[in-house]
Amino acid sequence: MPLDRRVLLKSLALGGVAATAGAAPAVARGRKVAPPSAMGMLYDATMCIGCKACVVACKQANDMPVDPGPWGESNLYDAPVDLDGKTKNIIKLYREGEKSSYVKQQCMHCIDPACASACMLKALDKDEVTGVVAYDPAYCVGCRYCQLACPFNVPKFEFSKAAPKIVKCELCRHRVKDAAAKDTDGFTRYPKDQGPACCEVCPREAVIYGTRDELLAEAKRRIATFPGRYFEDRVYGEFDAGGTQVLYLAHVPFEKLGLPKVGNEPVSQTAYAVQEGIYYNLPFLAPVGLYAVLAAVAYRNRRAEAVGTGEKEPKS
Amino acid sequence: MKSWDRTDALSKLFEDRGLDRRDFIRICTLAAAAVGLPASVGVRWADAAAKGLKPSVIWLHFQECTGCTESLLRTSHPGLAELVLDLISLDYHETLFAAAGYQAEAALKSAMEANAGKYVCVVEGAIPTKDNGIYCKIGGRTALEMLNEVADRAGAIIALGSCASWGGIPSADPNPTGAKGAPQVLPGKTVVTIPGCPANPYNLLGTVLQYATFGTLPALDDLARPRFAYGRVIHEDCPRRPHFDAGRFVQQFGDEGHRNGWCLYKMGCKGPATHANCSLKNFCEVDGAWPIGTGHPCVGCTEQAILWRMPMHATVDIQRPMPPDTYPPIKAEQGHISAVAAGLAGVVGGALAGAGWMAAKKVGGGSEDKGTGPDKGA
Amino acid sequence: MSAHTDFHAPVGGRLMTRPFMVLLAIAGIGALVAMYRFVNGIGSVSNLSNGYPWGVWIAFDVVIGTAIGCGGYAVGLLVYILNRGKYHPLVRPAVLTSLLGYGLAVIAVVIDLGRYWSLWKVPIFVWRWSHSPQLEVALCVAAYTLVLMIELSPALLEKLRASASSGLRRLAQSGLTFIEKSFVWVLALGLLLPTMHQSSLGTMMLLPGPRMHPLWFTPWLPLLFVVNCIIMGFAVVTLEATFSAVAFRRSRETAMIASLSHVAAWVALGWSVFRVAVVALTGKLGYLASGYGLAFLAEVGLLVVGAAMLLSESRRSQPVWQVRAAILLFLGTALHRVNTYLVAFNPGSNYSYFPAVPELLITFGIVAAEIAIYVAVVKTFPILQGPAPAKASS
């Protein structure tokens, strides 16, 4: 009995160390940066009037079906309650007493997207030039791991279909035909009808698009020009979740608008530190090493057993 | 305000019809406003009429039901129909003519010669083209011949009604006569189309009077329909639109929603895809005298792709949707827990664990049993 | 050290007993619901939503199902690495249970995947591989299922070796010889692969990051999952060996199970201590005063109580306590996995999830199929330990 325990504990310790070699140092991956011509959007909640023209424009540009929402007994033509398999962009209302604000929700096009980190065959992948997180259903198995990963709850799944896909904003990349060029107001824009439909239709320019650097500069300019107007005098998405290409300005707490406190680390940081620490940092050393150890021990034990009992053939 | 008393001919005209000048001016300005022309235009009409300068109109009838003519006649407050006929010179109209036969044909010929290049040719009804167009013959000539001849020297050609605009009901499948609209039979010529079944008479009135007053045609869309009447779809100006936006739909003819005048979209209203101004200008000069106003969904009578092609009560796509006036909350409740499922899971899980726990007792016995009796177990 | 009567024999007997037919019926209902799911979409049979994209099929059928299939792994470690040959008779039935656990987990995956027809691309499209922890799990589970089939093939080959056809006999013998020669390499793979993917199952739930509750969000999750599956492996082997012996009127291996339980008890205690230590040393003890804290205490408590039962020598040599402790250990380890995959994951207060009835029916069907196939195979193939034959048959 005591022998059992000692051997057991020793081997457990060995096995544990071998299995998680590298997890303790948890090597942090190099922090990703946005590509130089990363395209993004800037949404200013203080300017949004909630007209929802962007919701309609998105549906038309992406050929989405209408979604009569669950609004009790009523039969509204297209009234989604949230992003879903038929809605890539939505306006929601936050109201608490006298305070209220609209918020536009869609994919944040993170600099280090958790959804792409989750995807096995890179069906969700970040474009190297524009930084748009694109979806290719050819490589999607519908495992929905991306839905678990995204801290903003963005990718939606067509649960009601027999041949479902993941649905999310892709910054209208299917409309782009020509190169983007600097516009008269200083932002890099595509020709008409090639940029994100929501930005092109907004009557108040509450949501605009351009390169991330231009939008960040514009957001900071607004904060500097109107001190006290914007919450915490900061741009949400500058560093949040490792930085996103869709930036937000608001006059109410970001959390109230459904923009969570996620810190400045990419969401996948810990998981990848562990996974890459075990498997990829010293490429496959841990598994190969463990295999060698196991094979060696098993071999030695069988030899000893065969010799010890005098049997010619060790059993299987 | 000019005095008309000095013009004897016009006074006599009005006396005969029981109208005084005030009525006349009111009706003229109303007519002008109805077609989007300034009130001063109405004054010019009266002026021209008094001088006897009336534009010549030659009105051809082919494969039609005469509904468009009837619709025009129903614009009568006392005397308006006659006034219209007095503001223009209706030189050929088979329905309204007292004359017939050779006299009528002679009138047509002389009118064409006297006003060559200036007369307005109004076409009512479709033109059969199969078998050289023998399916409609007037006075021994096919509609095809007649139209080509009259249109040749017309100053303006107006196709009134869906039949003349794109073929209408005679062109419904299988279209045995090869019925077509006037624009398809007159390629290369500008043919103003005023579709509708029947067409809204004010649309014709406005077009003809604009031509008569200014010598120009109103702005046309890519199907040659006047934009002032066909630039928007019914859905955009429908009085029942608030019901659509709020999701109040008629589900069945005669139900409570129907009695309350709710939106007819689900009953197959083609309003969202039909270009027309019926919702703004009702028929027969009676408020509410139009299909939706009487409680029946629009059938899309101006549109070739809809009328006689789409089932009357099939729903149509919304072409230019607008969002509803409701806002989802930041966090909408989703998902629920079914009591049945919870019960089922609890019962099965608990039963298995409990059964295992109790069965453990039966397993008890302690010593190893080396016997291998006949198998009766599971 | 080695058992003397190391001879396997089919249990034999009638297959279509009443309990067996009940199992088939439950499995059949599950299959019908699964067919409905393939025609009408996942939403038509489940309460999975965009907030909770993973539910009982993943948390139970895959994550717990593969852990149930870690009996072969756990016993294999004991027998071949720690050289405890006395547990040898437990190996083959444990490998069968493992193969069933993993095979049915694969079926559950196919049912759960929305675009299952693209699954073949995962091992083939090497140039598109990412560093996703789930990719590692997928490739590893597939490989391990193949390895299990190889490890179990002697059962089939031994049966064929007694066949009437001489060709089959020769084929079976050469197969057995080949497996015997490559045994160590296959075995080592069969011990490496579960280590890899069970730990990655833990790593997988690190990805949601801020949406995971701090009591479960720790970089030690991979280690916790590996040891957790070893404990569950021991528990499952205990339950399976005991109930098989009773059901098929075989000799019970009470003494062997007693020592196995002893090992399991210490591993379970070690795991529990480690678990609480990690929480305490990272300053998260404050979270225990909440609903989540209750779930945490339950998963640790069940293991501690189960282990405590097995610490006394007299109790652990009684089958009744072996079984009860095994049930507690099983529940505790299963609860840890369900907690990690469903309870600790928080997509937002507006989302809620509980499996729908059809969803549960598929799960029940999969479990019933597993038991039914186990019974059928054990009766037909030499899996369980049998009596020494009067005459050696060849």
C-alpha cells in the first residue's frame, strides 16, 4: 500500500508537470497591432437619433430577410430584438430615468479577435490589409466555439436552419470593388455604395468610417473640443479587448450600452498562453517527450514482467 | 379676378349649364391644383376657351372596356365633364360621339389634317398584334394600322389605362391576340403612359392640360409614366400606413381589424410595390372611393409585373422599408426553462443516482464468488 | 502480481432480454429525434441559443462522455506505467467502455455541429489549421478513437481465431501477432492522447476569458481536467466491473476494486486539495459566498465525501461502499465538468438555458445506446474475464 501511494504520487507529479510544461511560465504572445490600413467605424452615441436607417440599409445591402420580432401580440414587419441570424446591425435604446442613449451594435472587428482564435480552420479570419474579420462558410463546421469566445456576443448562428451559418457584420466587404482614397473631409473612403451601408446612409453622420487611425484621431479631437461631454473622456475600443476597429463615444457609461468591461488584454490571451505554452513554444516537445517517456516505461515494465514470471510471451 | 361678363360666348356657355363665373374659376383652379399646376394656369384655360383656342384631342379605342373613359366622366361635379370637353376640342371619341359610321371616320380624317403635328392622340385599350392584328378592326382597318396612322402626325401620344400602357387584361396569359401596349407598338416614339385599371382621371387631365397650356409633357420615369403621379408607391402615402408601422393587420375579411380599417398588407395588398397616386387622389371625387378605402387590398393595377400575374391575395415584398417605432432594450430576455424538461431531467438523473445507490446494497456480499452458474442476467 | 486466470470469454446468453429491449427503445427514440434535428435544424429540438451555444450535448455527451471513456486511460496508467498488473482483468472491459464513450461522443458531436458535412476538412486541411485548443481536441479524439479500436481488436481477433474458416483463423492470428509486436507503441499513444485532449478540454474553457467565473477561470484548468478524468475513469471502472459481475453472474473482483478504490480516493483527495489551494492562493475565496460558491463546494465536496468513504480499509472492501463511493466520485467529477462548461460561463443576465425535452431525449438515447452496445459486445466477444478452459482451444 505505501508503495502504491508513493509511486502513484510521483508519477502523477511527473505526468502533471509533463502535461502542463510551459503553462506555469505562461509565455505571453506578442501583442497584435492593427494593420496600417485597417478600416473601422466610429459611432458617436451623442449624435445618434435612433432613426434606424442603418438597420434598414444593412439588411438591404446584405440581402437579409426580415425578422418580425417577439413584440407580444403585434406583427411588426421587421423588428429584431437583438443581433441574430437575420440581423447584422441593430439599434438599441438604453433608458434609465432621465438618462437615455441609443447604441449601434455590430461586429467590433477586434485587432486580436477571439472568434478567429477559436476557429479551427480559420473560417473566421482577420484580413491582413483591411483588418476586417471575415467569415467563410466553406471552412465552418458550425461548432459555435466562436460564439463562446466573443466577449461582445456578436457572432450569431442560424439555429432554425438545417444548413446553418454564422452571421455577423463584415463591414460590407462584399461591396468593395475599387481602392479606397482620401475623401474631402479627410477620411479614407471607398466610392459610393462600396463602403459600409450603415455609414453611408446615416443622416446625422453619427457613424462614420475611415481608417482606424483617422477615426481615433477624430474621436480624440471631439473629446478635446467638448470636455465633459463624453464618458470618461475616452474612446471605447482604443485599448479594450486589445483594441477594436469599431470605436465608440458615448455620454453614458459604456457598460450600460452593452459594451462590457473587458480590460485591455485580448480575450484569448490566457487560453493561448496555456495552449501555445504546452504545444507550440517548443514545438511539440511536451507531447513527444511524454510519448517517449510512456513508451520507455511501458517497455521496461513488460520486459521486467516477462523475465520475472518466466513467461515467454508477455500478455497483451 | 377678371370679369367674364364681357365675353358673351362664355357667358352663354355658363348660363346653359347653370354655372356662374365664380363656380367656373373655382373649378378651374381646383383642376389646376389637382394636377400640380398653379392657379393662374386655370385662368389661362378659361381665357383660351373663350377665344376658342382649344387643343385638338383624338381619342382612339381598341381592346378596352371603356372604363378609363367612364372614369374620366365620373369626375363630374355638375358640368365638369362638359367643361373638360369644352376646354379641349375632342375631335374623335367613339363612345361619346353622336355621329357614327362614315361621318365619324370623316371627322377623324379632317381633324388629323387640320391639326397635323399638334393634336394629342389618346389611346385607350390594348392593340392586338397577332395575325396582323385582325382581332380588332374599326371601320375595316386594324387597330395596328389605325394607331400607326394617327400617331404618325400627333403632337403628343398618351396611352391611358393599363391596357394601352402595357397590354392590360387582354394581355393576360395566354394572350391569344398578342395584345400589347401602345409604347410596344410604337417603338421610337415618346408615348406617355398613364397606367391604372382604370387610370386615375386626374393624371390624364394634368398631362393633357399641361401640354395644352405649355406645349410640354410632364417629367416621366423610365416607363414613361408622369412622375407627379407615379413617382411613389401607394405604401408611402397610404392612410393606413400607421397601422402597418404598428403591426395592426387584417387577418381575415370581416374580422375586427378589418372593421377598424387596419392595414391590408397580409391580405395581399400590393401597395408597397405599386406606383400610383390613388391614395392621394381618390376616384369619383368621393373621399375614400378607392380600393383600400373600401376595404380591399390594392391589386397593383398599374404594374405589368403584378396585375394578372401575381395572385391577388399573395403578399408582396416591401420595396422601401422603414423601421418601426420600437426599440429593443440593451439586454433582451432570451431563452426559457421548460418545467417539463427540468422535471424530466431531474427524475431521470435522480432515479439513476438513487437506483445506483440502493442497488449498491444488492451488490454487497463481500467475498468473491467464483461460481459461474447459468446466465440469467441482463 | 499478474492474475493467473487471464482468459477472456464472451458472457453468452440471450441478447434480447427485456432490459435490453428497453435500452434499444430509448436509443431508438433518440435516433428518431436526431433525424428530426437533421431535417429541421438544431433549434427545432433544443434550447440552444446565441447566448448559450453549447448545452447538454457538449457538456454531458462530449465532455463527460469522453471522461467516462477514460477508464481505459486510468487503468492503463496503473497497469502499464505503474506496473500494477493485478488490475489487468479490468483492462479490456475498460477499453470497451472507453471506445463506446468516445465513439458516442463523436456521434454527439456530429449531432451538435451545425455544418457537420465539413467535418472531414478538419484533419485534411492542414494549411488552414489555427492554434485553437478545440482543433487539438478534435484531432486527438479522432486519433484516440482509432487507437482504442486497435487496442480492443484482440477481442474480435480472438473470436475469429476460433472461427470455422481457416483463412479467417490465419488472418486473426497474424493480426494478433502484429498487435502484440507493436503493443508498446500503440499503448503509449493510447496514454498520450487522452492526456493531451483531456487537458485541452480544460484549456478550451479559458477562451471565453472575462465571461468565465473566477472560481473556474484558472490556468491550471488543463491539469484539473486531466486528473479529473482519471478519477472518473476509476469510478466508471468500479461501477462497470461491479454491475457487470452481478448482471452477468460472473466472479466479482472485490479485492482488486478495493485497491483501485484506494488509489482513486487519494487521487480525488489530492485533486480537491489542489483545487481549493489554487482558489485560495489566488485570493478568490470570497466568491464562495454565492450561488457559484455552492456549485464549487458541491463539486469538491462530493469528491471529498466519496474519498473519505474509501479511506477505511473495512469499508472499501465491501462492494456496497465501493459502489456508493464510485457514484459520489462520478457525480463530483461530472459536476466539475458541467460547472466549467455551463455554470461558470456567463453570456449575460438576459440569457438562460436548460435543455429542452427533445434535447434530453437525444442524450438519453446516446447513453442507452452505449449501455446496450456494451451488453451486446460483452455477450458476444471475449471481453470479461472468464474461467480457465478445461481444454485449450485454438
